Amino acid sequence: MSVALLLLAGCSHRAPPNAHSPASTPAAVHLLGTAEIPAGTLVDGVEFGGISGLDRALDGGFWALSDDRGGDKGAPRLYRLSIDYGSTGVVSVKIHRQITLLRPDDSPFPVTAKTVDPEAIRTAPGGDLYWSSEGIWSDDASARFQPFLRQMAQDGRFVREWAVPPMYHYGDNKTFGARSNKVLESLAVAPDGTVFIANEDALIQDGPISSLEAGSVVRVTAMDPATGRPKAQYAYRLPAIPVAAAPGSILPADNGLSDLLALSDTEFIAVERAFAMGVGNTIRLVRTGITPSTTDVLGLPFLTKSGYMPMTRQVLVEMPLSWMGVKVDNIEGISWGKTLANGHRTLVLVADNNFRGSTQFIVLEVLES
């Protein structure tokens, strides 16, 4: 499959430690192929699925993070995968092992209770893993768990907690703070080691969530790996929801920022994921960046009451429900893949199946001039 689509220009020559160093002028992508892991696939007796985060390991394999929160299919967990492909479009995915995520006291997160919502994963420069949780909102404060960013070893052991800005925390779910299930969905590691996190849709104090009539704004926070604390923050504008839900749907359509992948210290590929019940998903890959004129909004408590310059935004690829003969699913993760024999880099996308269907993987070949 070989439709050429506009991609990026002017990327830095520096790259994350697990990525091939990019050329200066990537120009287009081809759809190489897809693969699926069937619904109901069991690993150690636990159903595989809910993959919300994907990243390439230092040895060329992949880490896949399930967003199973506990109390559903099993304890929160991580998978080690291999994803093999060449230039022929044939993609194969193998699950090698399952790793249970551990709490700071080295105990596993419970199977029978929802205490965490894993959403994004990236490989740290030394081989450890960064991961984020959306937390769990509840009217009952004793059953409420705050979003977080943590570092863990490859065996799931806790290494450290990062000090995410309190604005990402749940308040009353009405007047200030994070909205339930719309928090730390995105995670990227820049070549200089800076870790970026972002919420999925607007914080309550930053205005309404995206709708069919208007978009919204999210905050992309730069976290200092030396201190584990925020050092800057930028606004990213989400567009309006592209498609309405089918008549009679029990849920409205939505839109959100579902992942970030670093291109340089200041540029990223953003994954925007919109869903309309009865219609399907619209996925956009967007080139976005921090420029000298982009406002640092870390000190602004209310974006609705402040003037600011957001991050740049350029749509690179739009994937409607049926794109190049592929029924595009609920894409939530993006990673650099391997370099092909012809020297071209690749991108790998993964869909969160919500434990209702197969888990979809999409491989894109990057053409560079």
C-alpha cells in the first residue's frame, strides 16, 4: 500500500535514545501494513488488550502498556512485544511476556479494585520506563486516586515519582482541576531527556471540552529529568470534533490528544483521536512545536482568562474510519519503529481495543528527502 502523504520538514538531527537519528527533511509516509492480536488472547491466563501506550525498547523490541485499571480483566500490567516487518507490508506481532506493575512498596496494584489508569509509556535513556496514569475519579474521596507520572524498572518495580503540576489533579470534577478520564494520556521524551506530559482534553478551569462547534485547549508540560519537577508548560489547541455520533447514540462524540512522540527537543508528532459512536474513529497525526513565541503558561491558572500563544499545529495525516482500505481503530499509542533495509524509518501505531475487539497495529514507512 503506497499512498504518499505530507509529513515533516526541518527535524533536528538529534533523536531519542531508542530512535533512528532522523534526516533533515522527512517528506512523506507510506502505509506499510497492519496486524491484529485477536480479542480474547490470553497471556498467563489474563486477557491481552487495552493497549494505550507503545514505545520501542533500547534493544529494538517494544513495550506495550495496558490501561486495565484493575477490577476489570486483571491487575495493571505491561507487555513485552516484538513487531516484525519489512518493505512488503506483512506485519507480525508476538507477545513475549507480561509484567505486573508494582506500587512504591513493591506490592502489585490490586486485581479487584480500580486504583490506577495506565495510559502512556516511554523508554528512559538508561532503559528504565516512564509511565503515566490518569488516576481514578470518584465522588468518594477515599476511592479517588490522583493522576501521576512515574519511573519504573523493566520488571515493573517503582523507581521514583515525578512532581506533576497540581492543576492536573482531581478537585471536585466541576469547578477546578482535571476532568474524569481526560488527564495524562500523552507522554514524550525529547532528545535532551526532557519528559513531556499532556492532558487529553481541557482542564475544567481552561474551558469546555471539545465539541462539534468548537475545539478546546490542553496543557503540555515539560518535566525536568534531573529534579522530576515541571520547568515549563505550553498550550496545545485541539480542533472541534469532526463527526457527530449516530442518532440515538448513548454517548456524545469526543476528541482528545492521545499521545505525543518527540521529533526534536521542541517538535512532536501529536496523535489526535476523535470518536463518534455508531460512526467510528477519526485519527490525525499532527506536527506541533514550541517556538520562541510560544507562551510558557505554567504560571497561568486559567487559560480562559489569559492571553497566550499556543504551540504550532499542522495536520500531517488524517485517517478517517476507512483509510487506505484499513478500518482505523481507537489509536492511542505511537512509537518509532525500526529502520528498513532501504534506510527509511518507520512509525508504529497501536489501538486500544477496550477489550471489545482485536488490538490493531499500523506500520507507516517514512520517506525522507
